[in-house]
Amino acid sequence: MEPSNHTRVTDSIMQGLFDHPQNQGLIFGLFLCLYMTAIMGNSLIIVAIVLNPPLHTPMYFFIANLALVDILCTSSVLLKMLENLVQEEKIISFGGCMAQLFVFTLSSGTELVRLAAMSYDRYVAICHRLHYVNLLSKEICISLAAAVWAVGTINSLVHTLLMLHLDFCGPNLIQHFFCEIPPVLALSCSSTYLNEIMIFMADIFLAMGNFLLTTMSYSFIIIAILKIRSSKGKQRAFSTCSSHMLVVILYYSTIIYTYIRPTSSYSLDKDKMVAIIYTVVTPTLNPLIYSLRNNEVKVAIRKILPFTTKLQFFQE
């Protein structure tokens, strides 16, 4: 293969979230608060689950893993974005951009698979309650979690390595507030055909495949709930999976919108707003969704933070 005559771009400029310099301070404060809320909320969920033996069940094991993924996702994006908000020149190195792309793709891909694993947990708990301990033993849960992380890592590694083989010879303006696959591909001066093929394959197997598995699980769950005769029993069964259903709908709707379409249809303003949802809003809301609608988690949090018993936020 002949060497490329293109000069590789070593640094890129982030366009940022908004083109209003006068509001940078307000935006910085807002996203710093959201970031701290996401980190503290997810960390609190993990600590509460680890320190409380009653929460050492498959469902909470997967929730703790999801919280860890959310911390990874929001940190990979917001730390650099917050840094750029206080700098006049929003520059990121090529290596830094690839690192951010790898970590974000790892966390997003892992979350897709993990949500499917969590839906399977709810399916077994409701539809095969008597066999729950055997079907989701400690060994099986650990193996399933390891497989989820492995799938996410391999997917991210493939996309990052393919990105490293592209030529970036200018322009170097990333029309986004972080290095995500579509806006970075748009800067390449070489063919991105193979990259787009692999993105499409990932969409089919990771996004659509896991979405189908999740939908199937909840279809069986809903059928099983409808067969319960007492209204109290139906309400109790539904409450165990309603939080997860909300998280699934919020996350999948934004991911599918962003990735299941050609790069040529990339829309700057709309995609930035959608990206805020799955990089900032979802990781911030997930701890609130799981704690507000789960008495066991609220009790565990009270044990860690006794003062929360005085707050209406955590009252029964």
C-alpha cells in the first residue's frame, strides 16, 4: 500500500454546545451541577448496593453496573466540555479525541447490552419466579456482566481502530461538543465506507438486537402481569420493572435517532440536543428513577446518609 500524501491533523477545534459566548458562565454552572449530580447520584447507588447485603441480588447487581457505566459515560464527555467552556480556544488533540471516542463508545455500547440483561432479569423474576435463583445465580450474573463489558469493549475497539486508519487533512472543526463517531467521520478526507458499514452492523446487533430482546422480555412480562388476578399483585409486579422500562425508552430513543441513519443526514443543532439527553440527562436521572421508585434503595441510602430521613425527597 502506498503511503498517503495527506497531512494528518494533530489538533481539532470543538465547536461547543452553544455559539453564545456571553452565556458561557451560566452554561458552565448548569452543566457542572448536572455533572456533580450524576456522579454523586450514581456513586451513592453503587455504595448503597455494595454496603447493604439485602441488595446483593441480581437486579441490584445490574443496577450498580449501570451506575458505573453512567459515571464512565458522563465523565468522558463532560470533563472536557467543562474545560473547553472556560477556555477561549476549544482545542482537543487527535489522541485525546480518539480516547474520548473510545470511552464514550465503550460506555454507550455496554449500556445497550446491559439494559437487555436487566430486562432478562425482570423477565425471569416475574415469569419464572420459582427458578430465579438457579437461572440467575451469582456465577451466572458475574459471567453475564463480564460478557457485557467484553462486547462493549470489542465494539468500541473496532470503531476506534477503523477511525485511526482514516485520513484527517482538514478542516479540523468538530461540529459538536465532544468526539462522537458521526461528527468525526464527517471530517475525514478519505473513504468512510467501511466505518459506516461497521456502524450499521453495530446498530443491527447492538442497538436493534438488544432492543428486540428487551421488547420481547417486556412483552412476556406484560402478559404475565395481566394474568395476575389481584390488582395489588399487578401493581406490585409492574412497580418492579416500571423504572427500568422508563430508562430503556429514554436511552434507546436517543441512541437510535443518532446512529441509525447515514452520516450525510447529520444535523448539528438537533443532534447536539439529543446528545445532551444520553450523555448528561440520562446519567443524571437514572439514580433518581431507581431511588425514588424503589423503597429498598431508599432504605439503603438512609443508612448511608441518615440526614436524608428529614428530607421529603426520600420519604416513603
